[in-house]
Amino acid sequence: MSILHTNSLTRIATDRESAASQAGSLRSAYGSRPWLAVAILILSDLAALSFAAAASVLIRHHADARLDPEQYLRLWPVLLLFPFAYAASGLYPGFGSNATGQLRKLTAATSLVYPAFAVTIFLLKDAPTYSRAVFLLAWAHTLFLVPLLRAWIRAGFSRSQWWGHPVVLIGEWQSAQRIAETLQQQPELGLKPAAIYQDPELAAPLASKRVRHVILCMADASRPHALRMFQRCSDLFSHVIVIPDLPGFSSLWVDARDLNGILGLEIHQRLLLPASRLTKRVLDLVFIAMGAPIALPVCGLIALVIKVTSRGPVFYAQRRFGRAGRPFTAWKFRSMVTGANQTLQNYLDSDPVLRQEWHVSQKLKHDPRVTPFGRFLRRTSLDELPQLWNVLRGEMSLVGPRPIVAGEIARYGDDFALYQKVRPGLTGMWQVSGRNNLSYQQRVQCDVYYIRNWSPWLDLYLLARTFSAVVKARGAY
């Protein structure tokens, strides 16, 4: 059986003849044009690089009027080095690569070109002519602007028919459908599920239509059957993605290893690396130092409004559990009326619907305890700003799993042992994935995914996503 995807997986083809008749419509429905995506991404990168360079020169010129901006115009051919470096890193068009991996590759390639260029200038004995501050500023601006503009490009074009590669899924129906739905929810990956087949032979007409990507779902398949499917898919398609039956394993930082003809998967346990932990802590302190000039006045203003608009203390303290299961006091701006616990209990006793909602998620969409200003603070997540103090003290991190109370430990079950390996975060997977729109089990899954795949690159990606999540206020109440 196969199911052809246009806007949803609905049309069925059950034999080779019907699959062949659908192959032509597949190609027209998915007019993949990777060359157009490459061209747009190159132009996007050059635009970001040009802006980064121009802004850096003008900032330095503002500080030192003796600097001549025109002398930097002679260096414009250097910008062409970056697309070559990005291409060598597999970033054009980069379909199938997750955002975290792309951020890592962009940072590495950018940080390679700038020092190489600086060394070249030094060897040509032109170093005194140019300002080191300009190059440092340009490097910092590039690390920020290139990924930002690329994210906008992918968000803007990812749902276009020509963006990405059509991909065929082969294997057991339910597991293939779950993968297809995941790919549909993440169009930025550029792998567009086009058809699901249980028999690789039915996919032959699609391969003849220059569909080159296949995902082979190996769940519940015996070893001989899985090997036959892989061999046939390899004959038909130039790109074969194998989904092993390893649920719950780390997925971001896995390397293939050839053990004398035996395939091995090396899973990097970055949580156990002292250097990674140190990097995470340094990032926390650096970002707090950078944000303090803005955060402190905002905190002062919020404290004043809370004091004027409602009775009670400005801050709310609650006992939470952090790394190694150690309890700590997490701080927030007070967003509820005084005596909130008794108010909640009265409402839950009188309304079984609210009582069931609280039992399922420990949250209420229309919480009667929240003040009008507190509702604004929660929607914008500004009520959590005092937790920067917890981050500074080393009790929390900027990014991590949700800080939980004692009553939530049982909901984590065996995963609580994993939860204790990292500090809880001010933001994290849960906050950027829907927040209160997620079930509690989905929240736990978000925390587990983060911990198993933790790296500084994932932290940077989630910090960037947090701004968008806060602006949209999706699932915030």
C-alpha cells in the first residue's frame, strides 16, 4: 500500500500500475528546485555579511573619526570566501539538516574564514592599515546576522512547493506515518513526505521521476527483511535515510563508526564532558552581563507597577528542585493575588471542570488567582525575570528543563534521574514548543530530549527561539 501526499496523506495506490500513474503528479506537485534555494541562501548570506561589515566599519568610525571607511571597500571580494566555506560545510541548500547543526556549521565556517583573512592581511604587511576592532565587530555581527536571516528565509519559503526535496517513506505504515507527520510539522528541514509504501518495488516509478530521497523505517522489521529493503532502496534512490528502532536515544550528536565492516553509532554524552559544562556556565554569565543594562531597569519598573496595582509582596518564592535533586528557592514577580492557594482550592472544590484541568496539567487557562497585570507578565514571561538571580547563583541555567516542585517528581518517573543531571532553565524546549498547550507528558518528553541532546549549540538555538515564542505568546497563560 502507498499513500501519496499532496496537502495531506490521503490518496491511496495499492499496486505498481496505480503507483506509476501517480508518479507524474508527484513530480508536478513537488517541483523541487534546489538551485533556486541555493541562490536565495547565497544572496541572503551576502546581504547579511555586507550589513555586518558595513555596520562594523561605521561603528568604529563613529568611535574614531580618523578611520577611513572607504579603505574597507577594497576588501569586498573577501565576502565571496564565505559562500565557499559554507558550501564546503554542506550548508547549500542544507535540506535535512536541523537548525542546531546548521548553527554549529555556520559558526565554525565563519570563525575559520575571519582568522584566515586576518593572517593573510598580516602576511601582506597591511595589518597597520586596518582596525582589529572592525574585524572583531564584523565577526560578531556575522555570527548573529547570517543565521538570523537564514532562519527568516527558511520560515518564509519552507512551505513553497519548490523548497526542499520530495521524500518517499518505506516501511511499516504506522511508524512511517509518524515520521511523515513530524516532517510536515518541520517544513524548514526541507524533506517533504510525498508517499508511503510498504513495498520498495512500488517506489520504482517515483525514482524514475528523479525523486532521489527515501526514508527507510526499520521498526519491527526482521533483520533479513530490513536488509532486503535497504538493498532495494539503495538500487532505486541515491539518498537513503535509515530510521533505526532506537526510540529515546540521542539524535543530534551521533557519529557513524565503521568497526571493520560493522556499523556502530557513537553517541556523545556531552553532559559528562567538563568542558561542555564550563562552556554552558560561561555562556550564562556572558549573556547575563550583556542583558543586565536592559533587564535591571525593566525589573525596577515591573516592581513599581506590582506595588501600585495590587497588595502584597513584589516577589514570589517557591521551592523547586534542581541539579542532583537539590532543592532551591526560585524567584518570580508576583502575578497572583495574596492568599492564592486558598483561592485556588475554593475554585477547585466548586468546579469539577477546573479540578480536572488542574489535575491533568497543573495549570489553568483562566486562572482566577492571576491579577490583571500578572496576566500580562505571564503572557510575556516577564514574571520570570527574577530567576536571572537564580542563574547568577548557579542554581539555574538560562536554558534547561522546567524547574519542578516536589509534587511533579512522580510524573517524571524513571526520567527524574535524567532530569537531575542538569540545572533547570529559565527557558527551554517546553517554552519554545507550545508551553501550556502541551500535555504534561509532552513537557516531560521535551525535557528528556533536551537533556539527551544537550550542547551549547542547542542552547543558542533555544535562546534564539525564545524571543519568537515570547512575542507570539503561544500557549502562555
